Amino acid sequence: MTDVGLTRIRLMQGVLLLVFLVFTFRVASMQWLNPRVPPEYGEGLAPRLVEIEPPRGLIVDRYGQVLARNTPEFRVMLIPGELPGDPDDRRSALVTLERLTGIPYADLEAAASSSLAIVDPYAPVLVLDGLSSDQAIQMRATVAGKGGIRIDASPTRAYTAEETLAHILGYVGSIPEDEAAALMGQGYPLDGAIGLNGVESMYEPTLRGDPGRLLVLSDPQGRAVEELAGTDPVPGADVVLSIDLRLQQLTSAALAKGMEAGMAVLRTNTGQERSDPIPGGAALVMDVRTGELLASVSLPSYDPNLFVDGTPEAIADVLTDPARPLIDRTYMEVRSPGSIFKPLVALAALEEGVATEDTYIVSNGAITIRDEYDPNVVYVFRDWTSHGGMDLRRALARSSDVYFYLLVGGYHQPGQDEFEGMGADVLARWARAAGFGRATGIDLPGEASGLVPTTKWKEEEFGVEWLLGDSYPYSIGQGYLTVTPMQMAVLAAAIANGGTLLQPRVVHGYAADGVVTPLATQTTGRLPGSAEHYRIVREGMRDAASGPDGTAETGKPEGVTIGGKTGTTEFGVAYPDGEYDTHGWYMGFAPYDDPEVAVIVYLEYGVGQTYAGPVAKEILEGYFALKESGEEQRVEARP
């Protein structure tokens, strides 16, 4: 258990002890100093501890823009313990309540006999919500004097209209029935609310605050007749996101345009029956010094208010949507990264002594390999074009596949120049050192880890040995390798900052009493490499984005020098000519001389240079425009 958890438990124990001592004093006073029995109730009074829910903290962006707030909601609550114990009388009472409220008898009966009601029969159970203030007033008048029911005015959560924040914010919901007993032990009332996803879930203790506790005397029906003692609730602290709402909206718009443009890679009239394409994408802007995410967009998304006041039909539509809007593609979904993986391969080759910055390799558009068991069988591994002779920087700038084939798989053919590659397992060691194959530690739930393949893994998984035909695709970020965009953002930041692996996060800090307390920067290790080798890799990425024949120039913002790299990976079912649909990637950092941010763009359909690059360009131009405008706002205290 964490220190915070132990502190909260000790605090709760202290409060309960204080309440018990006060109650003991009051009972002693009533019995010996001033004995009395409330005449209207007589015998049968019993002490009861009532939880008082604190106001939930707000969620704001890094400049104080409110993204999740509390609004009043009127609802009808059934108190099962106040209903008659006799089955016939109980049934008659529920029929009367049905007639007065219009709530179906079946709903009232289900609430009265729910598992929550069994845990605590005097805990209110929700039977109708969404009442307007006028409806609540009328309902109160209608049920006045009737036991077992009450009209509550309770806070509910309202979220910003910016749907791309849904995955980050999460949502608040009712206490899950299967967790009711455990949560009650933590001080939650059965009719309370709890964060169920996103920041609302991950930062639940901070946002919730500390409940108040009121010791009351209750009659046999559980109704409070006198307050004895109590403690006031402590409001939850406001959570300040690292997200800049303006940059988030700009990033979302740029990504949506790129997704639409990228659909051009799809073919029509192929004579095949193919599944309907589902566009999707992700984009990230990370501070390369802290790991804070300034923008994190996954499309398609959803409205988090749906889980607060949406209809069951609308919720079912989202849950069954084939586009899977509930999945955050920035960190919950894995794909092959393609050529944006090459900077890591280059760094590994330099560090392992496989290559230097001057290593010269010629690509004529493909290399051919004869089968080691049958020389009559020839395999062709293609480059995307014929590049001619290249050193390491130009290989990065041009994104030559043949160059990287040799760095990993080598080249050994009779009568031809040979090249000794690093091998698949050495590359796997570097991939793991860069954080692939494990969670980044993002402060959101449900992170995927991806896969770093090894020769042993393939033998155990498929029962066959690793081949050269596995190493070549591996070297260019394809084959069995899978990653998340979040992992690629961590790599891009490490290349930019000289090797520090940052733990990404969406929360900047907490705000209470007008004071913002930032969280400390967390790291998960260091990607080995000399300053000289990092310089060579960064220069190759600079040439890719700014050189005369670089492949990443489409992502370069106007007037800013950056480092960039594109990637395009094949997936799905082959067309009749053997070609495939493609994912599009872009990875970059900016400015080049003093990096501030890394950007990652992923398109479900597209080509890195043609479609993902322009998205990155628009995002980076927006970032620098916002920075130059100087329109930062102070984070405001709770209103």
C-alpha cells in the first residue's frame, strides 16, 4: 500500500475515534448529567454514522480552462429500509409510489431488492434522475409524507464539449455493485459516485477529497432524529492537466484532415470483397524535457457526458461501434512503426560498432538473397527506390530500406561484398532499452505494451527458426514488431534530449487554495549512447526534414528547423497485384538546436510522407504560433 493510502486510512481511523469519543460523552451526558428521551420517538433510538460526500475537484487544462465541473442534478432515491417489512404492505407501498411518481413498479422493486440494498438497506438507491428543478419541486410535493422515497439535489459531472479529451478525462459513474462492499470500507456511500475511467479514475483520491462524517441518532426506520457530532468534508483538489486545450483542438483538426486525405490509399473496383475501411488516427505533442503531453488526440472519440446522462441506447451504440471510439489509439493500440523505427536502428548500429557515420552502402532499389538450402530459390527484398551510394546520415534522410537491411541482417552472398549486421537479438536488446515491449507508465488506464520479437520468441511461438527474411523487415520497423504511438513519442523525446526516457503524463499538478503544485518529472531509464552518436542520428533526421532530398520535409513548419522521420507500413489483405493498404507515420522533434517538443502522427490509412507529414507540420506551426502569441492564462483557483 502507498504512503498516501496509509495516511488516508490513519486519518479515517482518527476521525472515527474522535466521533466515537464525542458520542460516548453525549451518551454519558444524556444518561447521568441530563437524562432525557425524545418524547416523540421513545425507545429504539440507535446511533448511525452518515457519510457526507465532499465537493469533487475540477479538472482544468494547463492554463485553467475548466474541462470537468460539478453541476446540480435532481433525482429520485428509494430507501429500501424505510419500506414496510411485511411483503403485502411493502408491495402496497411500492404500488402507491408508482402511482405518485410514474416510476414503473418493476424499477422500484428492483431497487428495493438490489444487492446494494442488501449491503445497506438504508442507503438511497437511484430510481430516476435528470429531473429539472421544477420537476423536483413538484415531485417533492407529490411524495410528501411518504416513507421510503426522497428527492435529492446532488452534484453530477459535466464535461467540456471537446470530445477528443474524452479518453483523457474519463467519466464518473455510480458505485459498481461488485465493488460496493470494498468501497464502503473506504468511506464511499452506496449512492455515491466514483471515477471509472481516465483521469477521473487514476486521480480519484485527489479529486474526491475526504468525506465528512456525521453521527446521528436514528429511529427504527433509519431516519435521523438528532445530530450528535460530526466532521466537515474536505473538498477534492483540482487536477491541472498538462494539456493545452487550444493545441488539443488544433491537433484534432489537423489529424481529422489527415485521416480523410489518407483514405486515398484505398482502391476501388478491385474485384475483391473487402471489409469496409474504418478511418482512425492518433497524434501526440510531448514536452521532451518533462514528458508532459501538451496534446493527445485519438480519433474517432466520444462524448464523456454520454456516461453521465446518456440513454442506454446511445451508450450501447458507442460500445458496439466498429470504429471502437472508446479505444485511445495513442497508448491502447499497437501497430508496426515502419521507418520511424530507423533512428533507433542507426543508434544501435553506431553503438555496436556495426557502422560509423561514414559507412557507405549502395542501394540499387533491391537486394537479392539465394536460399541457403536451395540456391535455385532467390528472394528479393526491395527498397522503395534506387538511392545509389549513401553514408548513414543520408540513409536516414532518404530512408533507404536496403541500408538498414544490412545494418541488422547483414549480407552474405558468394562472390559479393559481405556486410556483418548486428543480428535480430541485438536489435531486440536495443528496442527494449528504448522502452518497447513494456508500458511507458502513462497516467491513464489500460496501456498496451506491444511486442519486441527475438529469435527465441519466434521458435517458441511458431515452432520454426528465425530467418534472414525476418531480420530484414525487423530492421525497417515491420514484421513482428509492434508499438504504440506513446512509445514512439518517448523514443522521439529521448533522441531529442540525449537519451533520457521520460514517463509520459497528462497531469501537470494539483490546485488547491489558489496554489498549483506541479508533479515531479519522472524517468524510466536511459537509452545508452554517446553524445557523438546521438548527434549523428539527429543530423540524419534534420537532413530528412530539411535536406534537398529528405523524405520528411512535408512535416517541417515554416521558419523552424526540425528533426523528422516518416514511416509507411503495409497491413491487411493484399490486392490482386500483391500490394497492400498502408498506415502512415511521422515522428519529429523541434526546434532542432534546442528541442522543446516531440510530435507523433499515426494514420490508419495513408503514407507517411504524403499524408502524416502535413499533419505534423500543421501541429508544429500551431504550437509555435501559440507560443509566440503569449496568451497563456494563469491557472485559476476553484470558483
